[in-house]
Amino acid sequence: MIRIDIPGRDVLEIEHVLLDYNGTIAADGALVPGAAELICELADVAHVAVLTADTYGSVKEQCGPLGVEVVTFPRAGAAEFKRRYAEGLSGRVACLGNGFNDIEMFDCADLRIAVLDVEGMCAGLLPHADVLARSAYEGLSLLLHPDRVRATLRT
């Protein structure tokens, strides 16, 4: 569990971390530098699931060895799939994403980190985010260093 005590807010005890794949933790179908190590660290403290339509057909090769759940879905209806997956979890959820199809997942998560990395970020996602990270590495690091989130979100 990832415990984040944010002054002026409820304590967040994150049990699940949902990661969009392409554009968020991967570029052109390959994990961005440094992401694998951080994802492995997160998997030691929370359930981590990578959600993807697997556009490049590479997610199992890239993420399978990391000890995380890999969930693929059809390209049509991605937003609804991600939302339903998040809603089906018991416990608090953090998510990282960069795309339009992440908005519904963000709206039902407890901590939402928008990632602006090499593939860009849908501008429409930003109003649904709690934090904007400049890269996947920085977004994943926030969850491993909760004091950073505390400083950003305190009231």
C-alpha cells in the first residue's frame, strides 16, 4: 500500500496503480527509459495493472517480466473499459495516463497523474488530473516518494 498523508485532506491509502501503456509509460510500443525499474518497485507495494489496446503488440513482452497485471482490450470502447476496470477494484486507486480515453478512468480514481512525455498529452485530460508530470519517470516516482505528492496537493 502507498500511504499519502496530504495536509487538509483525507489520507490516501493507494492499493491499486493503473497505468495506461502507449503514450504514458511507453513510446512507440516500448517502455520509456527508467520505467521498468520504477514499475517493479511499485509492484512491491501495490497491485499494478497496465491497461492497453496494445497498438504495437508489444505490451506482454515489455511488461510481462515486471510482475504486474497486463490487461488488453479492443481499441473500440477503451475509455469505458478503463473506467469499468477501475470501478471494479476494491480499495483506493491511483492512475497515470495521457490520453482522451483516460478521462473516464481519471474521474473514478482517487489520485490522478497526467503524464506529458514524448507522445504528448490530450489537453482535455488536464482538468481531470490532480497532478501533471513531465514524464512517465517523474509520474511513477511521485508514487514512490509520497512526500512529493503531499507538497503538491496540500491545502
